[in-house]
Amino acid sequence: MEGLAELHTHLGGSVSSDILWSLAHRQGIALPVKDYWDFERLVTVSDPRGVPDLDALDAIYHWTELIQSSPAAVEVSVHGAIGGAYRSQGITTLELRFNPMKRNRGGERDLDHIILAAIRGLDVASLEYPQVRSGLILMMDRTFTPHQNEIIVEKAIRWAPRGVVGIDIAGPRPGGERYDYSQVQPMVEEARAAGLGVAEIGEVLELLRPDRIGHGILAAGDDELMKTLSDREVVLEICPTSNLLTKALADEDAVRDVFRTFVDHGVLFTIATDGPEMMRTHLRDELDLLLRIGALTQEELAEANARGHEASFIGGAHATSANTPVGR
């Protein structure tokens, strides 16, 4: 396949360690390690067995988000992620998602400056790599107040003409309890009316009417939910290696079972990495894995990749994606 589509990758996991290392030193960030190779282990899932829990993954994101917490760092990161995706993986449709409020150092940096810096990185990359269609997804967070999330949606709408193509909601559920999505429903509808969109699972299918869902692998255990997803042509963004490393799926047999179940029930999906640098994978590695374990045929892989280009929010087909931890 030529021209891969990557719809689910986080900016904090998409920038190579050498770029992050230089950015950290350029900004004078106090790192807990002094050797580059120790740093690489700090900002990636370096253990092939994965992380013990999602808190450990959040600890890795703490460092990448901190290093990217300035306009200059965000611009370099976006530019580097797009160029790296094309050079190393042959990706020609790329959506990068990030939370600008997790990169403004608690309000020390202006959000518009952070977002505009990301757009500058997008613009420069488009000149260097005209083969790549790229866009930005701004992320809300379940641990944020409704007002904070409202601000992120307002910024997404404001900057939509410049390359922000969608909004997302991620983060742990406070107290481990079910998140009240009704508090973000009005802002989601406002974003949809402005040409952006939304995604989640379960009750959120009715409440937020998503176009795409990040991960969503637990749907494989719910026949009624799979029928709803199929009927509404909601596209899942599945990240096989990430699901293995975070133990959302126990082993390769579980990966194969999930994909075959979705194929059998007509559930639409595309393949993604979640963050190739942090997960130490490439999109082509993901495709090779699925082919090797018999999860998908070559034809089914090609269909999933083509669907990625078609389901992208870039170029007018805007929607909102929610990075749901379903199955996490």
C-alpha cells in the first residue's frame, strides 16, 4: 500500500526522542536523567511487556507534554511529527491530536499562542511535504471543568479555518465513575455546527452522535452495540500495539479475535498507532502485525487504510473524535 492514513496519534507520542531531548535542553527543563539513552527510556514505552497500568503511561506523557509546553516547542513538534510520519511511514493523511491546556504550564502560556504555533508547524510541514494532508484535533479532558473544556472547543472553532479539524475528549474518568457527557453536549453541538465533530461509545452514541471513536475495542463483546456502530457507519480508530502495551488486549490472539469479530459484524475501523515514537512502532508495523497473526487479510488491510483517508476530518469532512479509553 502506498499513502497510509493515520487518524489516531497524540502529539506527545509522535515526536522522536532526539527532537524532544533537544527541545528540553533548549528550554532549560530540569530532567531527572542526564544521559540521552536514559531519556529515551523515560519518554517511550521501553519495556516490550508494556506498562503496568495507565498511570504509568500518564507519567510518560507528563514529560512529553512538559517538554512541548511552549509555542516554540509545539511548532517544532508538529513540524517534526508530520515530516517524520511521511519519511519513515509513508503517511499521506495525518491527524495530530493534543490538549493545548496541558501545554500552557497552568495558564502561564497563552492558549492562542500555543495553538497558532501548532498551526505554523502544520503550515511549514505542508510546504516541505506537499504529499501529506494534515490537520489538528484539540482535546478536551474528562478531568477538566466544563468551563475549561468549553474554552478548548471555543479555540477549536476559532482556529478551524487554519487547520484545526476536530475535537476530542480523553483522560481518566474522575473517581473511576461513569463520566457525565451531558456537561459537554452543548459545546459539542456548537462544534459540530461549526464544521467539527465528536466520538465516544455506549450511551454517548445517542448523546454525542459520534462520527469516529478512538479505540472502542470493548464493543467486540456487545452485539447490540456493534449493530449500532455498523448501522451508523461509525469508524473505530484501533491501535493494536498500544492496546497490547497497555494490556487492554491480553495477547495477539485477543487482537485477532477483536478484528475478526468486527469484520464479521460489519463494524468499520481504521488502523492507527496512538503515538509511534512513544509506542516504538510504525503504522506499517501495525499492518504487518495484523497480517502475520491472521487478524486481517491483505485486502482487508487495504480497505481499512482507504477508509482512513475517507474518514479523515481533513478537507471538509470534519467531525469530532473522542479518545475513549473503552477497552483500556
